[in-house]
Amino acid sequence: MTGTPHVPVPYDDIGRICRKHHIRKLSLFGSVLREDFRPESDIDSLVEFEEGYTPGFFRLFAIREELSRAFGGKEIDLLTPQDLSRYFRDDVLAAAEVCYAEG
């Protein structure tokens, strides 16, 4: 079951950022979808890159910065599904709210 994000989601900006950086899917998860989200909370995001594409450190930094600007300056945590602990990965993926999906 997915929750409703507690911040305005700039779908057009997210789509532009994802296409620019070879992201095939971007989802939100964590406190941004729960009632315990606070103004000082960061935004947890999951990204899946196009097959065969591996971004470098500077590209990942650029993606975080662009997403932060799109979300009004909020701090962004940028993770891939592989970054998540195997102990809670399935729960996070099931609860995540997709904001962009290629195609």
C-alpha cells in the first residue's frame, strides 16, 4: 500500500530530471509518505537507472541537487533498490510511491 506524499510533487521537473540522467524509475519512500513527516525531514527517493547505465559520483551529486531544487530545497536521500538492506527492501519497495516511470 502506498501513501500520499506530504510535499508537493513536481512531476514535470522530475520527468525532465529523470530523462536527462537516464533514470527509468523514481519513487518516494519513508517519512515523506507517512504522518511523521516534518518540515525539517529529508525526502527519501529510490532510483532505477536505464539498463547498462551506471552514473558516477558527480552525476549522482548533480541528480540530488536538481531534485532538491525541484522539491523546494529539501534535502534528498538518493538510493537504488540494491542500496537497501535485504531485511527491509521488499517492504520499502511495496510502500514506495512511483513519481516517474519510463514509457
